[in-house]
Amino acid sequence: MADESTNQGIPEPEGHADIIQTDYEIGQDNIETKIGPFGLDIHNPVFAIAGLSVIAFVAYALIAPGHANGLFNGLDPSDTCEAGAFCDLGLRSYLTSTYDWFFLLAANLFVIFCLFLIVSPWGSVRLGGSEATPDYGYPGWFAMLFAAGMGIGLMFFGVLEPTYYFGTPWGDAPLGTVRPFDENGALIPGNVDEARRMALAATSYHWALHPWAIYAVVALALALFSYNKGLPLSIRSAFYPILGDRVWGWWGHIIDTLAVFATLFGLATSLGIGAQQANAGLEYVYGVPNNVTVQVILICAITAVALVSVVRGLDGGVKVLSEINMVIALLLLLFVLFAAGAVTILSEFVTGVGAYFQELIPLSNPFGREDTGYMQGWTAFYWAWWISWSPFVGMFIARVSRGRTVREFITCVLIIPSVVCIFWMAVFGGAAITDVINNPDASAVKANVIDSYSPELSLFAMLESLPLAAITSTIGIVLVIVFFVTSSDSGSLVIDTITAGGKVDAPVPQRIFWCTFEGLVAIALLIGGGLGALQAMVISTGLPFTLILLLICYAILRGLMAEKRG
Amino acid sequence: MFKHIMMPVDLGHADKLDRAMTVAADLAKHYGADITFVGVTSNAPGSVARTPEEYREKLAKLAAAQAELNGIETKSHAVFSHDPAVDLDDKLIEARKELGADLVVMATHLPNMGDMFLPSHGGELARHSDVSVFLVRHA
């Protein structure tokens, strides 16, 4: 008496989305099995290859830490390398310095592509078919956009980056701008305004249109090919216009495995490094001992909260946590804004926006630059980093963006987050630079960013210059930790979906597995060494993914052409 | 005694529904009750259907086939969830209230150790409903 209708062919939808005709059935390559009492539903072979290759790389980093570090980070102990050669630089710096032009050019293209889609007639195509309604309201949606992929960076770089560009003594000032300090460390008042302006423009450049365009491209492709074309919610689906039914075979396995690999290592290494930074912050603020035990406890705590969050699900866990985080971040932002002087900071923001648009073209020009320290060491590094995170963040954004039109989607994923990021940088960077200018001798920010380089302390040093430092530093540490949780839980959902062949309803024990696995990888690398090396490796995956993203742009155009415009 | 039976179905495992389906149909005939088949799925393409419309259609077909086979009144009710692996229990409890069903018949697995950590959907529904719930074990 089992119902036979489930075995019949796929009926047409109601004519408002262009379903791709393929014989592939979602889950057809999956293995459904049981381990003990727990059911599993995993893609064969992506789950196994992704899991085993992660274990292999962890083993490599633990067994041969020197070799791994040399390969990816380029610390050549024998001193036989010429400066600038591969063995001197390591894979990551080699790629970001050799292919700097490629990263810059590609990122510019993604921005132009997204802006073009907003004004193009395809902007009215609705993700999910013309009758679809948005899955999430604006507050929850924005909260999840930030919490997944950028929140932690805003905490870490908000003070660090503007201050660094403002006063860097290491010669990597953006566009070779003037230094506001003389050789003895005394302020040169005539240079302050220009240095300050450029610091904001150069920081905003890394956090506004370009990174969000990278995320938007991946997210739009996945949402389009899943919700409008009926393909599984997995990276490979975006390649259907290019590879056709081959995406269900090894081409697709490789793309998906690479995405899982980059996501898992990206999350695990930043979790490990983040635990070290949070520990440094705890030591600075409270005198908590700075050692591996404390860091392992931090990773366990973050993973435990993330586990609760993934088990409670997208609405009951991930969204709620993201919203809580957003409220705390907003409170901290408002506090810094008013404590550091709202009028000064708001004018800083206006200057920042103006400077951003003025310097956008020189900063994003890939050719004939003389400020290679900035362009390769910062910009190309950032672009590779954002791009290596894009499968994770893009897929998560796609998961929560059903029901928006393309125009609305890009406006909300590109324009609004860009404004928020520039504002954030103006507030945190503005407050920090104000402190550096006003108290060049006593400023803790100057001591930790310009005089010596302790990036993990920069945020707390800035908060110290404002009232109620004890309270705000605590909030800062909580925010850092919770942002790690919100990256970890959304990342586990993404990895689970990809390794389940695009099924979003795979059994819950699988997401528990990935979330725990990520914590274990972080702990193993923290204790055994290798966090830095493997993070450099992950960022190196930015190069192949840049190519992948360029192809995705083409696939999006092909996909949109077949859709009905709203 | 019963007027409206709700039967949650997992279209992805339609082969495991036979016994529960028979029980529901027999009860419906005996009490002259209607059956509403409820399916919970996500908006993203899945193994059963690639669009929400297709899912609705398949569920409706299953309901129609049962009506014809047993000479009873049936309806279908598709529920879309952001995260069905986790939200299923809550969605079923909500659907039960919304439909006003006075009896739930559903297939469930044999109890096992795993239920201590992740309870079975049938068990959760029974715990949180104020109507009778008939859990039909797999043979």
C-alpha cells in the first residue's frame, strides 16, 4: 500500500521558475546507515573524502610542523632562499604577492557585476519563484549575515586596522601616504588629517563593497540554482550551466570537497587562533593566565555553546544567538560612539565615506602600484581570505535568503552591510586614532599597534581610553566569544548540508559530528602546533576559488536569463 | 469517538508507512472520521521534491490514493520549515492544533538508546498533545 506517486516523475512547478531538467535525484548518491542508534544520511564520497583529507592535513601539521610551516608560511631555517622566492615566502605570501593583480582585478569585477545586477532587468527576478515570500524578516536576516562571516573580523580589526594604517612605521601605508609621526615618534600635526583620512578609506576598502560582493556572488548563485532551478543546495549546483550533468560526478565531488575542506579548516584555525587572542585579552583585562589549558577550555566552551545552537536549529538556535549578538554589538557601538564624542566620530564617518569613494579607484587599481606592502600584504591577503570563506558564508546567506528579489538581495547583502562596516570602522578606528593623537605618549592603542605590534590587545587598549573600561572590556570579550559561536554553528550547518549531498534535513547527529570535529581539530592544532601553517593553507585556497567565482558569475547570468522577471 | 485523524507522513520513507496507514484507514472507516496527511519539509530542494509546489502535489496524490483505496475522506497539509531536522516536532504539534484533529496516528521506530538524546518524533508529539496519539511500531 506504499504510495506509488512518490516514485513518479517530477511534475512541473506552477510556471514561475525555470526548473532545470536533470535526471539527478537529490540524495541518490547518499548512504543511509546507522551508527549505534543514530541514523546517518551522507553523500558518498564527499563526506568521507572531506573528513579523511582534514585528518590527513592535521596529521601532517602535527607530525612535520616545520615542513608544514615552511611550505605554507615560508619560514626557511636554512637561510638558503633568496628573498621573495617561494621557499622564502611560503605558499600563501607567494600567491598573494605573485597573483596580487589577479585577486584585485577579480574582486573589482565582482563588485561591478553585483552593481550591474541591481540596475539590470534581472534585478526583479525573485529567488524561490515569482510567488515566493521571504523566509526571514530584515532584523533576523541582517543579524545572520553579519554573525556568520564578518562579526569576528570587525571585533578584531575595528581598532587595529585604521590605527595601523594611520601610523605604520613598517612602510606599508596605503598608497604611500604620509606618516603623522617623525623619527622620534613626535606628532607632525600637518600630516595628521591626511593620514587619518587615508586610514579610514583604506580600511573601509577592505570591509565594504569588495568582501560583500564576493559573498553576494556565491550566495546569489546558490540561492538561484537551488530555489529557482531545483538543484541541491550545494556549491556544485552553481556549475550546472557550465558542466551540465557532469556536476553530479567527480567534478562536483571535487568542488564540494574543496568547499568543505576550506570551511572546516577556516573555522577550526580561526577558532584556535581566536582562543589564543581571547586568552590574551583575558590576561590583559583580568590577569587570567595565558596558557594552552585556558585556551583549550575556551575552545571547549565555544564548541559546547555552538552544539546547543545547532541542535536547537536554524530558527531556535542560530538566529536567536545572532540576534542577541547583534544587540550587544550595537550597544557597544553606541557606547563607543558617545563616549568618544558623537560629533567627532560622526564627522569621522562622513569623512570616511567621502574618502572611501575618492580613493576607491586608486586603491583597487591592480597595476603600477608602488605601495606593494599594502597591496600585497593587506589587500591581496584580505581578498584571498574573504574568497576562501565565501563557500561557507555564501552558502549560509543563500540558506536564509529565499523569497527576496535579486535587486533586494544584492542591495541588502552588498550596500547595507558596506555602510554598516564603514560606520563600524569609523567609530572604533576613529575613537582609537583620536586617542593616539590626543595622548601620543600615554596611549595604550599606540603602544600596542604602532610602537609594538600586539593586535589582539588593540580593542581592549582602545576601550581602556574610554570610561567604564572594566564593563566594556568584558562585553568585548563576550562578543568575541559569541561571534566565534555564531560562525561555528552556521559553519557546521553548511558543512553538514554539503556532505549530505545538499539535503538540509539530514539527521541531527551529523551536524553534532561536524561541530565537534571542528573543535577537536582546533584543539589538536593548538596543542600540537600548526594553526598558523594551516590557516595560511586555507587562505591559499583563495586562488582556486577566485577562478571558481569568476565562472560562477557567468553561471549566474546564464541562470538569470531563463527566469521570469517579476 | 473520533472525527478527524491527523497522520504525519515522511514522503522520503513512504515504504515504512504501510502498517500505520492501514491502522489509520481502519480507524477512519470504523469511526467515520476524515484523515489529513501532514508532511513537513524544507523550502530547499530535497530528495522528495525539488520545489514546494511539487511537494504539495505529491502529498495530495498520496491523500487522494488513500481516499480511493479505502473509501474515506482525506486531505493533505504540507508544512514548510527552515530546518525540518530540528523543527519537525514543533511543526507537527502546531499542525495538530491548527487542524483541530482529535486523534494522531503515526509510524515510529522501536525505542532505543538514541531516544535518550534525541527523542522520537512520535514520542514528542504524544508528550505535548492533549489528544490521543497512536504510535504504530514498524513490524
